[in-house]
Amino acid sequence: MKNYLLKIRLLLSLVLIMVSFSRFLFASGLSQNEQTSTSIIPFDKFLGVNAFVNDPLDKMQCVGFIREYHNWNWDEGDIWDEGGNTNYPGYPNNEIKWAPSEAGGGAWNFDDFYTNTVNGGITVAPCLKETAKWLRPDFSIGLHDKPTDNAGASTTDPNSYQAKAHHMYQFAARYGSTAVPDDKLTLAPGQPRNTAMGLISYVEDWNEQDKNWEGAAAYFSPQEYAAMASANYDGHANTMTQGSGTFGVKNADPNMKFVMGGIWEINIDYIDAMKTWFAENRADGKFACDVINVHNYSWDGNGPALSPEAFDFEGKMKAVVDYRDQNLNPEIEVWISEFGWDTHPGSRLRPKVTAPFDIYEVQAQWLVRAYLAFAAAGVDRAQQYMLRDVNPESSTQFSTSGMITRYGEWNPKTSWYYVYTLKNTLTNMRFAGKSTTGNENVYAYQFKDID
């Protein structure tokens, strides 16, 4: 009886949400303001979440876009053996494994994962992050440290990142839309020698490179990150000719979009410093990223966290969009690839609970309102952190920010149903403006079919 009543309550909540969408998104007689989005990405593909290769496809389908955490070490180097494979040849004689991968005990097959996810109607953007331990003979390099080829290499010289740029080239060659000659592939024996599989159209380079809590070796200044990104984008405007010559995403697949690693907070000065470095150091002066990417969480001391409106998610992200419009190519996309709230009552990232709602209901409401605010700001894609809980018993921030419960359980929270309903309601729609309601506590967003 208890489960039956919970289901009734959930269905009633969803009906109320859908009625609200029908009244406020498509109502007539509301005066539309001038704020509109130029994005042609439909809302169901705008709607994203962070996930992993071993998350269930049916649970990922609450959104149309996945940011997939993908560690470099999973592809090569056999770090899963105790002490690592110290005999691994490394760059330029790489032995890359994707089908199956080096990781996951042979169970992770990225050819299959990307194929199944794309066939399931979801766009995937892998975030290729962390350092390969084999870059140092003694495996001493930290996983978050800058992946220079040698310990003493200049961190602002693109030529110091040959191994990383080669890995990015190999990934784009396999999963992008452009075939490369077989003799350019550096695959392990027994691996399918695939190229131009046409499964991936975005690839992200690193994650939170501006983290200042892991020490100097892990922190990228804007100039250091721009140098690595320039190498990984197109071999530093094709000036990296030494070594293998297979450097950068664009040299493998010109059609693949190169995503800036998501910085941990909105910091326009960081992005502007990257722009300056590109202008002064690249022969073409190009801003060598197709996507600007930031993270943001609505912290408020020890909690609870702030709501999307109290934290002004719309205004903060509109400032990034405005910077792009005024200083960069307007075709460069703007993403927020991490945001969210926990459901553990002791987390400092918990939402504020207001009767009669419980913490799961408020998380669901705030996620829906955040996605709508980001659309209103002109953001091209937004990815919640993250699909599954890390540890439901932990009060540590980010441990319970999932829309489903932990690995192996996969039970949807209220938020999973709300976001899935949002996706289904606004499939193939685009943001068309905000409307006044005469009530400062009521937000009205208008959407129309993209066709």
C-alpha cells in the first residue's frame, strides 16, 4: 500500500508539472520580452547529465546528452595490474585498447557503449581526463598532474604535450567522421582497427584544469591550459611536426568539436587569458576551442545551498554568453557541464526543504528550474552532476547528487522522473523567450518547435 501511494503521489506531481508547462510555456496573452536564444540545439539535446561507461542506457535516457567521464589510463598502460605495467612502451609506440578497454576487467567495450548510446537517441561527449601514469618510467606522476612528456618540460610549450595530443588524435580518428590511414593507428594487437565510426561529434580536453586544491603540479594556469589545448586541438596550428606527426583532434577529424575542459567555477578572466595566449602564440591567432565550458554550484557556506534563482544561474551564465558574443566567434558553444544538489540532509550542497516537500522533491524542482534558467541565458548545453549517487550514506558534497541511486541499485529518484518529463515535454523545442506574469515569484518561459 505504501509503494502504491508513493506512485500515486508521483503521478499527481508529474501531472501538475506538465499542466504548469502547458499553461506557462504555451499560454497566450503574455507579453514576451526581447531575450531569445540563438541556439539551434533542440532542448532534449540541450538537456544533459554526467555519466560513465557502465551506467544503464535506460537510465541515461532521461536526457538527450551525456558527458562521459573517460580516464586516459583506461585506454592504455595497464595500470590495473599491481604496480602498473612498467614495460608498456608508451608514446609513440602506443598499444591502445578500446574494444575491449584496458579497464573494467575486459568488460568495458567503448565501441559497443558509444554505438548503443547513440542508437538509443543520446549524443555522447567524452571528457578525456587525467594523466597516463606511464608518462614517467617510475609511474610517479599524479593522475591530475599536467601531462607533459618529460618531468622538466615547459608547461607553456605545446610541444611538451606530444603524447597527449597523439591520444586525442587517435580517439578522433576512431570515433569521429573522417577516415585516417591505417598506418597512423597505434592499437594493441587484437584490437579492431576501426576508423571513422561516426559515433562522437564532441570531445572534451581535461576536467577542472583550474583546480587549485591539488597542488601546483595539477593546476593549469590559463597559459598552460591554452598551450596544451592548442596541441590537442590541431597540433598547435600544425606546427608540431616532430615525432609521430599525429597530433590533435582536428587533424584526425576536422568535423569533431573540441571542448574546453570545464573549469570549476565561472571565471571569465581565465577564458580571456586563454584568448590572449592563443592570439599571441598561434600562427592563425585562433581561439582553439569550439566550446567554452564551465562548472558552477550554488554554495552558501555550510548549507543549505541556494536555489537556481537565488544564486542567479541565469545571470551568471548570460555573462559568459555575452563574453562569447562580444569577444569570440559567435558559433562557439557555451556549456555548463556540472551543477546540481545533494539529497543527503547533512550535505552542504543540499537544497533547502520547504513543507510540504521532501528533499527529493526539492532537488527535482530545482533541477528543472536550473535547466530552464540556463536555456533562458542562451547556454547551448547543460549537464547535471551526475546520473548516479556515489554513496547515499555519505554527507560529503557530491556523494548524493545523482538522479538515481548508487551503482548496482539504479533506483530512480524523484528528480529522474521530473527531468525525463521535462525532456519529453520539450523534445525538438527551442527557447523562444521569457514572458512577464505580473508576479515576481512566477517565471514563464516560452518554447517553440525548432522546425
